[in-house]
Amino acid sequence: MKVNRFEDLIIWQLARELCKYVFDITSNDIFKDDYKLRSQIRGSSGSVMDNIAEGFDRGGKKEFIQFLYIAKGSCSETRSQSYRCFDSNYITDKQHDELLRRTDILSKKTYSLIKYLRSSDMKGEKYT
């Protein structure tokens, strides 16, 4: 299957869902006094989808891999910040477990794409 747009990538779709989930759980009143943490976790979750998109549209395999690593790092940042939210009693056990589940799946799938791209002969659209 040929992917023509970053929106077609499963990992971008999962990252978008993660970002929306983070936005939803941080929209409650308990976060109103901790604007910085709310902003950080929203920013890192958004960075995952944004870096996947930017890397894809750079048009080269090496750049795409570089941006996928950045996206994977942002995913880990979101995961770490979820512990801060949980430890501060801003999110429930269930919400925290869901964040851990989503970030784990997304991180693994991102790394799988990195491994695939590294072994591929494809160079990218800007080289065609």
C-alpha cells in the first residue's frame, strides 16, 4: 500500500487520537491551577503528530527517520508527564493506564516504521 499523505499513516492517526485524549483529560478544572503541566503534556502529545507529519513531508527517508525519532521522544515525554499528572492526583488510575497503553503502542509502532525504513531501498519522493 502506497502512502500518499501523512494522514494515511496509522501512527499519525494514533498520535492524533493520543493528542485528543490528552486534551480531553486535561480540560477538567483540576488542571486550572497547574497551567504549566497542562501546557507541557498537551504540547508534547501534539509534537508527536506534528513531527510525524513534518518528517513525512520533508520527502526524504533520512529526514523522515530523524523526525520519527523526535516523535518517539515526544511520545516518551508525554508518557513521563502522565506520571506527573497521576502523582499530582490530576488524573485517575484508569486515565493514567490509558495514557500508558496509548503511548506504549504508539512508541512501538513508530519504532517499527523506523526499522522498516532503515532496511528499505526507498530514498524518498524528493529523489524520484
